[in-house]
Amino acid sequence: MNSINYRTNGVCSRNIEIVIDDNNIIQSVTFVGGCHGNTQGIAKLVVGMDANDVIKRLKNIRCGFKSSSCPDQLATALEQYLSEKSE
């Protein structure tokens, strides 16, 4: 199991904590801050999913006039993790 601690940028949540297994399957997600109901929902929906599938579904989602969203930040965190893992 691998733990990711991602500091968000440009959204209400401050941090995302992700646990992912060696096969890139998400085991848990916890958002710190943000819209509690929405972030809990996102976290529950992605558990058991492959990180690449989560990225495809959530990348480039915007929140109002912001340039990003909590789902987009989760996708960014996963992209960064996968990129570093493949180096």
C-alpha cells in the first residue's frame, strides 16, 4: 500500500490523503476541508477503482468560476503519483 498526501491548489479543500495499492487500485480517499458531503461522495465512489479510470472521469471538472475542483485535484494528485511511480 502507498500513501499519497497531496496539497490542493485553487479549491476549498486543503489536502487530499489517498491510499492506493501496488496495482493502482484506490483503497481510500480523505479530503481535508471542502464541501464535506460532496468530497465524501467522491471519496466513496472512487474506492476500488483503478487510478487511471478515476483520472479519465474526473480530470478537468471545474467548480464554478474556479480553474479546478476537488475532483480535478484528485485526478491531478493521481496523475502526479503515477508519473513519479513510473520514473
